[in-house]
Amino acid sequence: MLESPPQILQEVFGYGEFRGEQGEIIDHVLAGGDALVLMPTGAGKSLCYQVPAIARHRESGGVTIVVSPLIALMHDQVAALHENGVEAAFLNSALSPEQFAETRRRLLAGELTLLYAAPERVTHIDFLVDLATLHDAGLLAGFAIDEAHCVSQWGHDFRPEYTGLSVLHERFPDVPRIALTATADELTREEIAKHLDLGGARRFVSSFDRPNIHYCVVEKREAKRQLLNFIRDGHDGEAGIVYCLSRRKVEETAKWLNENGIVALPYHAGLDANVRRRHQDRFLREDGVVMTATIAFGMGIDKPDVRFVAHLDLPKNIEGYYQETGRAGRDGDPADAWMAYGLQDVVLQRNMLEGSEAGERHKQVLRGKLDALLALCESTTCRRVQLLAYFGEHSAPCGNCDNCVNPPETWDAGEAARKLLSCIYRCDQNFGSGHVFDVLRGKQTEKVERFGHDRLSTFGIGADLSEQQWRAVLRQLIASGMVRTDPDHYNVLRLAGDWREFITSEQPLPLRHAAVATRAPRAAKSTATEDLGPLDAEGEELFERLRAWRREQAEERDVPAYVIFGNATLHEIALKRPATLAALAEVKGVGDAKLENFGEQVLELVVAPAATVE
Ligand code: ADP
Ligand code: ZN
């Protein structure tokens, strides 16, 4: 008899109820259906395939194959399953030949509930033969394809090997498949369905909102100084990720933070693999390490208590931004997504795009995506509304983003924009921004005189605005595609897009007044521990003791701390102070295996006298 999913949820994972659509998805998969699951980070995708896998295994000894793109991800998932008493393993290049052979033996013997492997392994002919053997023996329970957006070549994590995964369906059409991702605009969704042959799969689309994340975009001035202030102002000693575009900037930023007393480690593809692994381990296992990184870092980072994600450079598109910022606050506690954004970012991204080798059709797609991101940055209204709209969701102003908390004052830059466009035109589209601003502001520079630009009708017509204001106007025009910079000609400004229509119109162009770039007070929104209420002094003290104990356990077992117990679980223990194993079992996140392994120790910690100092 198939064990019921709620039973497994309680017994193995220690949770009392399913979240969102988890229950429905699990029932669908257990009934043999294919599923395409779109859920934001932290919503609980893993359980959607782990619970059916456990149910199937208990029923028939079958194994579920999980396709996962990263070794680190497999490692942590398997460690977490072990702590919950589930037989899981991974096959990847990190295994010795002996370990590999042993895992394969266990697989074929039907001992495993879940097997994690990379796409290139899964589609390898030797592995397909093993799968066929399992299938013939009735031991192939299902396929789960994690991070399914890797199949999309428009996305930021494209993995060519993912496109080969349709072979699973061709060879084993009767084995149910579930594909999962935290990122998917309409285009990516279609790509997943197409390339993975999941056209007939039922789609489960959860809300993409991450209510506990506070979004904020500041105007870039002295980016590193702004970053430091942002970290000191509310994130001192907390774990966070800082994204930069180049390796050099990653190194510089890490150095600067360390010089200023913040523990930061660099991570990028140019570092030795051992160094990368060491830094990643420290980030995962220690409290309060800041990782400065290129986008090479992050996919599959399951660390639940990342309190902020900062962007010092513009990401490529909204999917990238959403995915990267989504690594903050998986535990549901308040977290910050902070970005410094300036004219240079716009110019750089536009130039990279136009200068790339991509074909015109591809570029068209990329342009659309960049435009959407720029519109998000320039927005003077709720960021979340815009972000969710991009994923096809309607929502009301959120009250938890910079624009909601501190509505920006705007001014109409329509007239100024028209002056700027016409000045670029008068300068024969042959000069960079500095010179054009000089002409507008009526500055008698040597260059202005040399080209006789003081005789232009646009000379001095913009003296009322500061250079910084002009930069903001230009940024907006580049963002909206009416001005392009030419990277092959000293970044001279050229007119483009709908500039003619705009210049003869009276269209307004709302621009924010340069905001004071500090963190506005914000409504702390929590989706997790808040419901439980705060701890008193004694509770705090117990929480710290539990945390110290957890750190020891994690080190001893060589797993990340959250694999032992999450913060929410420790919080609940500190609050409820369970006195018996039965009471402890009621706490969320305490399943049978953990109760058996850690129960007595936790109870001892709870009853221990608060101070044993002589
Ligand atoms: P995702 O893969 O979607 O980012 P995870 O599967 O890692 O999210 O789950 C995020 C966190 O939520 C994990 O700590 C997980 O144990 C917890 N979680 C998942 N489902 C539930 C549930 N039904 N009740 C309580 N906690 C849950
Ligand atoms: Zn908002």
C-alpha cells in the first residue's frame, strides 16, 4: 500500500502540512502524470519530487533519478536527505572509481530512493543501459529534472547537455517526469516544454512573489562606499552575496570589504577549483561570510540564511536579477536585494549586446530583455509590481520596496530630454556625453570653441540642470532606446529608436529627483519565524546554545549547519522549550530520523541550567 504523502511529510521531514501547491503536485506525480513546476526559490520544490520518490520506494523499491546541474547542489541535497534517514546518493566526477562502482551497485540493487546525477551522466549511453535494466525490473520510479531553465538558450544558465534530456522520455515514455525551476518567463517556459518534451505535462505555476525580500535600487556614485554603508547599516555580521561583472572587480571588492572589517571572500571562474571550493564551503558553513562573486557563483546555493544580495553591476536581464536576488532570505526572514545602478551600467550592457556575435533575431530578444530590466531600474513606482508583471503576475503595490516605502519625488524631464536629443543632433551625432553636456550647459571649453559649438542653437539651453541631472536624463534615454552609444567610436552618442516621434511630441518623462542613497526604514516582512513571535532573554540564550551545538554537529558530520536543523526549527525549540521527545517531535523540521539522532541531546540543552558558571 502506498503510504500517504502527509504521513511521509510528517515522519521524514517533520512538517505538519504541505505548502502551496506541493500536495497537489505530489498527488499528480504519484498518479503517474508529468509535471512542470514553476515555484520561486525557497518555496519548497525539493519536496515535490522527494515525497513521491519516498512513497514509490517504500511501495516497490523503485528509484527516482534527479537531474541536477551542480555537484555542490547534489552534495548538500544528499546530505540533507541522509540526516532525514532517506537512502540517497549521487553519481558525479567527485567520486573515486570505488565509490562510483559502489553507488552503481546500490542503484542496480534497488537500495536507493533517490539518485542525483548531472545531465551529461544521465544521457550517457552506459547510464541509459543501467536505466533500462532498472526499468525492466520495475525499479525505475521517476525522473526529476531540477533547475530546468538550464535548457533554455535565452536564459543565464544555459547548459547544452540539458537539451539532450528528451532522450529519457523517448526511451522510457511510461516513467513520470517532473521538471522544476525557479525562473521562467513565458519564453523560457515554452523552451522547457519544447526541449524536454513536456508539452503534455500539467503546469503548476506558483506566485513568484518573495514577500520577505525588500527591493532597492540606488543611483551609483561611489559604489564601493555605498555598498559598505549598506552592509554596515543593518547587515553587519550577516551572510550576503555581492555580485560584480568582472573578476577584477570581484577581487577588488573583496579586498576593500576586508580592509573595512567585513569578512569577504572572492569567487569567480578564474580562481583555482580548490580555492573556489574552500570559499564556498566557508560561505555555507560559517556564520556571516560575505561572498563577492561573478554569476559563476550561486546556482544551487541552498544556504537559507543569506540576508542580502547586492549588485554592484547590472545583471543581464530580469531572470538573472530575480534568480540572483532570490538567493536571499530562503528561510522566509526579512532580506534585502540591493543594487547600485548608473549610466555606465546602461552603456556597458548595451554595448556588450550590440557588439556580441549573436544573430539579429537573437539580439532582438536580448534587447527586449535588457529594456525590461532597465525599465525596472528606472521605475518610480513599486518594483515588485514590475518584477511580477514580467512573470505575468498582477499585483498591488507591495509596501516593501524602496519606491513604496519612500515614494520618489519626480520631475518631468520631457523638455530636458528633447533638448538633449536635439543637442546630440546638432553635434552631428559625433560626440560623447561629456561634450554634449558642456554644450547644453553653455561651457566655453577648448573643444567647444574648436568645433564652434558655442554657435549652436542648443548652446547653453540646459544651464539650469546640473551635470548629474543631465546624466540621469541621458541614462533614461539610453534605457528607452532613443540614444545609443557607439563603442567603436569613443562612445559617441547617436540617435536611435523613436527619437523623432518623441522630439516632436509633448510626451512627459518622469524622472526621480536624485535620492539620498541610504537605506530607508522598512517594514520587516517575514514569512517564517515572525509567526512564532520573538524570544525573551532566556529564549535568546537557549537559541545561541542550540546554534553552538548545531555548529559542532555540522562540523563533525561535515555538512552545512542548516542540514542539521534550520534556524526556524531552533527558534521554535527555543520558544517552546519541549521537555519530552513527543513534544520535540511536534516542532517543525523534526522528523523521525532527527528525533532519534538528536532528540536526547536537544532535550538536554533545553533543560540545562542557563548559567553553569561557578
Ligand atoms: P526551493 O528548492 O524551492 O528553493 P527548498 O526545497 O530548498 O526550496 O525548500 C526551502 C525550505 O523550505 C527548506 O528548508 C524546506 O525544508 C522548507 N519546506 C519545504 N516544504 C515545507 C513545508 N511543507 N513545510 C515547512 N517547510 C517546508
Ligand atoms: Zn513596492
